[in-house]
Amino acid sequence: MSKKRKKQKAGKSENIKEKLSQKIVNLLNSNSHNAYSVSQITKKLGFKRNDYNREIPYVVKQLERDSKIQALSNGSYKSNRETEFIEGKVDHVNPRFAYVIPTDGSDDIYVSDRDLKFAMDGDKVRVALKDKKHGKHAEGMVLEILERGKDEIVGRIEFSPRFAFVIADNRKIHQDVFVNLNETMRAAHNDKVIVKIKQWPSHDKSPEGEVIRILGKAGENNAEIHSIMAEFDLPFEFPKHVEAEAESISEVLPKEEIAKRKDFRDVTTFTIDPEDAKDFDDALSYRKLDNGNIEVGVHIADVTYYVLPNTQLEKEAYDRATSVYLVDRTIPMLPEKLSNGLCSLRPNEDKFTFAAVFELDEEAKIVNEWFGRTVIHSDRRFAYEEAQQGIETGEGDFGTELQHLNALAKKLKAKKFAAGAVNFETTEVKFKLDEKGKPLGVIPKVRQDAHKLIEEFMLLANRQVARFVYGKKKGEEKLTFVYRTHDFPDPEKIETFATFARRFGHELKTEGSAVSKSLNSLMTAIEGKPEENVLQQLAIRSMAKAKYTTEAMGHFGLAFDHYSHFTSPIRRYPDMMVHRLLQHYLDGGKSAKKEDYEEKCVHSSEREKRAAEAERASIKYKQVEYMSLVEEKVFDGLISGVTEWGIFIEIVATKCEGMVRMVDLKDDYYEFDEKNYRVIGRKNKKMYSLGDKVTVAIKNTDIDRRTIDLEFVDEKDKFFYE
């Protein structure tokens, strides 16, 4: 062989080795949690050429000598790169993939279903990052399931001759739970049940369980609401020992306790609440002073007088942390004896309260303020509609007082917006239900001056309590307190929202302090327009989430330097914490232990999130039920969300949301443009973008999964649906 040929052959061999080296290192790095033998590496790489495969053992040895990979004692090889492990919670969005939400707050990690290691939605897992990305997300694989999220699942049971299976209500659980026929508690076909997992899913098995509770027939109101309660781990009743402790509390107000309090029983006092309310948290007192100013007292139910630390009532209140308001019922934080009786500020009864009392001039400027425990006697219980009539006419019980308080409330509101508060007046709906819970209609909730009057004085009390405690101790080290905070919006999210607003012809300034003022201008501009609800919802999504914390930060949405929750202790545990801390500091107590209260704040924020999700689920159930009953065939809608698996549509007339699934778009293959929140037809270039007006028809409603499937309707096809 000539020297030239030998040189060419050697060069070719070196190229093969270099190429193989890169492939082998990439393979091991991408699977850094695994080790492979030489034959497994050869099989994984899958080369058809024998000259490549013959070189692999030599290249592997050389890589090990060069410390680019490491050899194990069993003769296998693995990456020597340190694997990055992240812990987080599984959000199993659809059958094909999930996201793992890291506990450290970093960006979500994409995990394909084959890499989930049979983790289910809500499970806590340890993830190894791969050497690739899925869109903007890092991709990973589950190494270990650290903790199961739930071992009880709610769903509808179906029977076959040899076994039963439960189809989960939770849309993020994508496997049926198998149940032996002798473990069904005599449930009937199509009953809603709670099943307890006995065997978790594995390579060749679906999850297995046993029925532990029958909730009722699927589709019936009680069964469906109970299903939602069970899905979100909401309590069905109070434990007997908690009820017994509540019943044992005396209804008599001790004279020695009355003597310790500021007495407002001779001062005009009233409550304003929804028509169907039973627990009255707050009352307003009104008194004209000799100097021409007005004294307004914000009197709040003194729950902590009755619910003492280390009692069963206290433990239960902390665990629940909030009342939950479903479409047809309330799941209270406190037993009825307290929530609707002892603590409720009912008319014509003496009640113990905790108050923030303000002397205001005619411009609603605070001249003096006082915080402390009071005793009141409410003269009148107003429904919002009754109070509104008094505001508008000045007639009836306390008409003059209502008008004056309303004028002051409007001045407080104007100051708030002048300081940079954001005006989010979202449209909420409620359902008109018959005696069996069947929805007869969808009614928008109207917010009038009476609602806003109460809101402004509650905001005033919450803000001033927080300011008072914050300013009580000078210097860097402040007294431990429970704040309600709301951070500035993420600049990237607000910029994305501004882009969508421009599609409707609205400009939004996104620079620093200009954001809130510009948002308010936008909210005013879209009022009453078709895009109002979509843009409001998008604006809210672009905001940071409010939370409870001991960190003395401000509240962006309200433009308050400090803010707390003081005004609803019957239904919120953080307000109970605020009452206790405020009294402790009024008594000259030292700063409370910050770590203990921060832990309680985190718990309260998590419970608040759970309550909001359950409330949304109950509303969604009624929306699906209502849309399954309406006689109309075609609806005007707005695109309210776009994902890679479907297009969300909000029906304008009912505010109900459904989805046009991508698999149902037969006229073309549509690709998801994540950056611009739209889908584009590959051939016809047709686009469906966020905020577009569309016409849709109902294709299917599924009460179990609380979903509405829609389909697009062209103008020319409308008559087919008539």
C-alpha cells in the first residue's frame, strides 16, 4: 500500500473516531443518570456501518483514559458530568406530557409522558435535566417519586363483567383506576365515588384502588358538588369535638369585658351585605363631631375573643384557613354557632368587635385614628340593594348617613387612583338555581356605589392597621406582622399583554411607574366593548399574585405602601392573626417570632389558592350544565386563550368558556405560535389569534370533566344550526 493511501486511511479512521467520540459523549451526557455497557452503547447509537461499530470499544476506552467518561466496576460506562437534580410538583397537563414546577421557584421543566416514571398529577418528584430543550422549557426526566400528591381520587365508576374502573374527574389524571368488584361498596354504574389508591401505576399495571365513599349519581347537583369538595380535599363537616367546643361557648357578654372596651352602642351603626348573607363580618359606625368632622368606625367581628390559641376551634380554623364559596353553598372556616351566631354582627344585638376608628374631614383626610376593642349594637342590617336606594334617594333609614359615607368613599377612591392604584372591574356572574340546583340562568353581578362604599372603608382599615404596626417600631428591625402584598408585574408579561392590547387599537405604556396609570386608561377605554372581559382577564394574568407574608412590602394593585387583612376574621385565618398581633402590640408586647408567622402565611396562601380553584371548578360545572341545557345553537365568542392542543373561546352572552380542539380543525394542519398566542394553518395560512371574534356551536358538553367542546361556524354554514 502506498504512503498516500495509508495516510488517507489513517485520516479516515481518525475522522470516524472523532465522530464516534462526540456521539458517545453526547449519548452519555443526555442520559447522565444511566450507565451503559459497550454493547448497549453500540445498540443505542444504531450504526449500520461495521467499520463504525468495530471502532466503538476502542473509542470508549480512549474516552475513559482521557477522563471524558467514567468506567464503573461492573464494566459499564457513564457520563462524568454532574447531573443537575431539581425537585418539584407534577402538573400533568395532558396525556402526552407534564410540567414539573420546581419548589425553588425556577422555570417549569417539560417532561414527556414516557419520562414521567408513572408519576401522577400533584406528585412531588426529583427530576434530572436533559441536554435539550422543548421550546423555551428545559426538558427533564423523573428519577424518583418523592411523595404522592393524593391517594384518594374522585370520579365516576363504570362496571364491566369482571371488574370496575373509576374515571377521574380531574382532567389532569389520565389513567382510570381499576377496582375489584368486591371493593366497590355496592356503588352503582355511573355513581360518583371516592376511590383510595392501593397500588400505584407501573410498567404493566394501571393504578388500583377501593371505593371508600359513594357521593351520588353522576350529574346530580349534590353528587357533583360533593365531587368537587372531595377533589380539592375540602371538609364535608366539622369534627364532632370542634362542634362541641363551639356549642359550649356562652352567648352572654360579660360585664367586666364590656367595661374594658370602648362602648359604641349609642352610636349609629349598621351593616351592608349581600341579600343572602348570614355571617356579618363588618359594621360601620357614623358620628358627627363638634368640630364638623365625621367619625367613621370600621367595627370587625372579634373572633379571637372566642377562638383562643391551642383550642380545637383554633386548630380547625388554621387548617381550613378560609371559607370556601361554591355556587350553591359555603364551606365555612368556623362552625355555625360562631360564624352565623356569636361573631355575626346581627342587628339589634350587642356584639364584641375589634375596630379601626377614623376622624375624617370633608376631603376624607385622616385627622385622627384609634385601634382597639369595642362593643357595638347594630341598628340596621342593609342588603346592598337597600343601601343603594338610600344612597340614590337620601330617603329611608339612615339615608343622609349613607349619602355622606358614599361621598367620603368616592374621595378615598379618587386618592387611591391618584396614587397609582389599578382599576380591575372584572365582570363576575352568578347562577339562578332552582330548588334542586339546576341552573336556570346566568346573571352578571352588578357592582354599585353601595358595594364600593363598603370596599373603600375596608381598604382604609386594612391599610391603616398595617401602617400603624409598621410605624410602631423605628429603625430597620420592624415588629413581626402579617401583610397582604402584591408585587410589581413581571416586565416581560406586561410587555406581552401590551402587544395584545395593540391588536384592539389600545396603547399601553410599560415603563415603571407609568404602568398603573396606563392600565387604568385602558380599562376605562374598553368598558362595555366586546374585548373588555378578555383584556381584563389577560391583564390580571400578567400581574403578580397577591400573598400573605411577614415581609413588609407594598401592594402594587392598590398603590399602598403597606397593606394587611383585618376586616374578615369570620372567613379568613390571616385576619385572626392580624387581630392577635395588633392587640399584642397595643398591649406593649415584644415582636412575635417571625418564622412561626411566615409558616402560617405560606399555609394561608396555599389554602386561599385551593379555595379559588374549587370555586372556579364549581362555577365551571354550572357553566357546562347550563350550556348543555340552552336551546340556542350558535354563539358569538372571543378567543380567550390559545394552546398547542386547542383554542379557548369565551361565549359573549354567558361568559362560559369552551374549547375548539386542534384535532377537530380538519381544514388544515394548524401550528401553535406560542410567542404570539395564535395558531396558523400550514397551507391556507389562516390564523386564529387571542381576542379574535368568532362564531361557534356546541359540539359536546362533559359534566364529569367540566368541559365544553366547541366548533367554529362559518357565516355560510349558520343555517345548518338553525
